[in-house]
Amino acid sequence: MSFNIALSGVSAAQKDLDTTANNIANVNTVGFKESRAEFGDVYAASLLAGGKTKVGDGVLTQEVAQQFTQGSLQFTNTALDLAITGNGFFATVPEITSRDFSFTRAGQFKLDSDNFVVNSAGENLVGFPVNADGTSASVALSTTVPVRIPDSSGSPQQTSEVDIRMNLPAGDAGLDPDNFDPEDPLTYNAATSVTVYDSLGDSHVMTYYFIKDNAATTTNEWYVVSAVDDNLVDMVNSDGTNSDPTTAVNTAGTASGNAVTAAKLIFSQGGDFTGIESPDGIAQSDFKIRTEALGGTILANGSDPTQQINIDFNLEPGAATPNEPTQFASAFEVTSLEQDGLPVGRLTGIDIGPDGLVRATFSNGTSEPIVRVALVRFSNEQGLTQQSNTQWKESILSGEALAGEATTGTFGEINSSALEQANVNLTTELIDLIIAQRNFQANSRSLEVNNQLNQTILNIR
């Protein structure tokens, strides 16, 4: 019997040594959780045996239990390096169509050739689909999708409005609008340009020419003529109508004889902006005018030919100090010139918030919520079935996988540009290694003593 007791002790010490050695070997493994060998004594006796004299039958390894304590964070320069602070696991699948989930705390993610986010083993990280405002469409594990980062922002946005504010020089002499020629700077007083975009995201240069009317006597009036890519564009009312576009007083003609309709900016004798008139001579209460449709020779690339651009000359209607054009005795100066169109954007960066929301930023200045990284928790983490590559599988003992958003309920938060290091304390493991070695030696000595006793008995004559 004593041989078996000593042998069980040697076996237990070997298991302890193996567990400690595995912890030490994975001290630099991201997301690794240390294990602890747990032992119990073996005691067996029949009903009629003398319990008071029973010695015991040795030791038995009950479980090698993993310890899911928090590991320290190591910060990096890679946005796709993720670490969880608190409860939860990342969920991964081996293929984008698979539902065979694995769970991990190792957040060393990267992009594959198709822009899917994968770990070092090539498994896809999954997340919750999100709405345009960044809210999750669903938080069920069954509705998760592989996380994919787009390399462009999708459809561009055509320009629908340009906001402009400037000072027109009050001291300039009036000019005859019938002599206007965009190629002759002596036929207009000032000009400025802005880049606008069509429905395909192509850029175009829109130029505004300002001509001080030499026929105005009681007010200061300026014609506004627009051109896109050096093609003159007729102005219409802000509602798109233009009943009499050739009215002489509201028409500026080119030197070649081609007429182009223009709007009028009207200023008081104090240089304040008092209103704007359409080519029909109708005051525009919203301080906006509109170009005609830009189709034909201007938008000949297959984009929307019906595109029209509003020009807003009052950026803050109703404000105590309106943000309007002025006509003061100073040089021509543009103080505000903005448009609302966007070209196609290319991916320039990824931002992942503590709640797991993945937001992509693009070269056109926009950002879009893409997906929310899913977190999963279990009732009994130690019941998970351990796999290779620092991954676990759901089991009967662990309970069902419960998915949710980071920073909600009992779920922890996600740290971007960080990795969770192994929770192994190397000093403690080295001490445990010495203890396990002593236990192994002691039990080996027990075997040796038992062997000597047997040899003594066999040598009795």
C-alpha cells in the first residue's frame, strides 16, 4: 500500500511541476490565464473497517483550474490591438459564414486581404451590426457579423449649397454689366472660387464674379455672376423658377454677346446688406439664389444633370448680428466660403471606443460607425473548455454564452491600442516550482525507503 501512496504523491508532484512549467512557458503569451493544480486526499474504508486506524490512500489531482484574474495592460501603437478591462471575452469564428464560436482574451487583431479583422490564427472577430447613429441593431450572439473595415466611405455627396460672406470694396467704380467678360478682369470688380462636387464625387471649380452696377443711383447694387469650370451658369430664383431671365436691368451679357442671368446684392449707404434680388427682380426673403441645372457641357461625366447649387448670403438668419456680406471702404475680402459636398473618401484611420464601437475616418473628413465589437460572458468561466491559441469553447459546466455591449451591465470595457498580458506572476511560479520539486524528491524518497524495507524482509533467513 505504501508503494501506491508514494507513487500517487510522485504523480501529483509531477502534475504540479507540469502546471507550473506551462505557466512559466506562457508568461509572454497575450491573453493567457495561469492554471493551478488542485489536489485532494484519497480515503477509502469499508463499513466494518476501523476508521480510527485508517491511514489514507494517497493524493489525487482533482482539477487543473484556470485563474481568470485580470492581466496587466501593455499599450501599443496599433488601433486593432484590443484589451478587455473587466469581464468578457472576444468572440471569433474560423470562417465568415461559420457559427462555431471560440472565445478569447487575446486581442492581437489585424486586417486580412479582404479587410476583415482577424487574429493571429486567421479567425474572424465578430461584432454587432450598428445603425447610422452608432446604436446596436441587436445584441444577440446569433446576429453577430464578422468585423470588416471598408477602405472607402461609399457614395459621395453632391454639393447642394454654398455659404458665402465677403466685403465688397465700396470705393470701386461702377462698371457696365453689358461689358462683362470673365476673361477680362477689367470688366468686373472682384471674383472668388470654391471647389464643389457632383453626384459622382468629381470636383469642379465654381467661380463668383461681382460687378458694381454703374446705373444704380440711390443704392449700392452689385451683380453676381457664377461660372462652373469656366462655363457661365444662369441664376434663377431660390425656388428654381425664372419667368423673365432676359430682363435688361437684371442681365449681364458677355463681350461676345452671350447673355447670362445674374442676381443682385443690394447694400445701404452705410454699407449694410439689405437684400438680394433674383434675375426677375424679386427680393429673396431667404437671402438665397440658385443656379440653373448644371447638366450638359458642365456635367458631362455621367453625374446627375439636374444638380443645382443654392448660394446662401446670410449664414445666420435672425441673429442679433447677422453674418452677412458688407460693402465697406476696404479691400475685397472673403470671410466665409463653405460648401456641403463631399468626394469619395479613403480610409485614413480607425477609432475603437471603450464601448466597442468601431468608427472609421476617411480622407474627405467624414467618419462612419462600422460595427460594435461583441463581448461574451459565462456564468462559470472555469468551466470553459480550453483550446489552443489562447481560446476557449463553451461547455455544459461553463453555461450558455451571453453576449452584450462593453461597458454595460457586468461587461468590462474595451481598450484600443492595448493588449492584456498573461496574468502569470513569474516570481510566484518560480517559488511553486521549487516547492513542487521538493515534493517530488520527498515522494521519491518514500519509494526508495519502501524498497529498502522490502529488500530487508527478503534478506531475512
